[in-house]
Amino acid sequence: MRCGFCGYEFKEEEGIQGCKNCPMTSGCKMVKCPRCNYENAPEPLLVKGIKKLFKKKEH
């Protein structure tokens, strides 16, 4: 995923999970950039699937 603030590209697993005890919902799903701590929404499954498809074609 790419940070919406600084543009750093990282894997969603490398990001810092947002506030797990968020009072707004039953757990925040935001992912913080490991470089600047900007909270990003997780990538939609469709985007993940398309990226995976293109990675397979590169190999």
C-alpha cells in the first residue's frame, strides 16, 4: 500500500495497526505508515487482487 501523505510504499502487514480500542467502531481498521505515522485506510480486496495478479505475470 502507499501512504496518502508521504507516498512511502509498504506492505499492509508492515504498517502500524491503528487504535484498536477506537470508541467510534468495534476496532479501528486504519493502518499507520511506518515512516510518518499517517493513518491510511486499508487497501480494498479488489486492489490487493489486481496487484497479486500483476505480480504473478512479472515472474
